Amino acid sequence: MKNKLGVDPPIRLLREKQVRELVPFAHSTLWAMVSRGQFPSPVRLGERMVAWRSTDIEEFIKSLEPTHKFDALQKSMGEQT
């Protein structure tokens, strides 16, 4: 994904706390969405450490349309719990 200058920005790795600052999901909701394939999977950095590619999170956010799609996502989450 190129920036305004036509250059690919460096990919950053984001820990869960950083991801949750970008998307309004609680810890359990985030992991439930990952397990259902509704949110990007993290990459494993170690035995007990994972992180998300910044580009994956940016694409997820861009994929969300205005409120009606987010409401549908919340509704589907409520029905599956």
C-alpha cells in the first residue's frame, strides 16, 4: 500500500495494546474475532509473543464501511456468543 508519494511505508509490528488503541474491541472480543476469521491473525514472534502487521490492521479499518457495517459486525458477534 503506497503512501501519497507513491512509496511503500515500512511495515510496523503492533502489540495487542497498540491494536486496541486503533480498534474499539476488548481483549476477548479481539481474540474471538481472530478465531472466527473476522479480524487479521497476528504473527508469532516468540513462544508467548504475537503482534499484528500494521498493514493488516490498516486494511481491516479501511474495509469497514460507515456505521451500518460495524453495526452488522457487532450484531453477528452478539449472535455467536
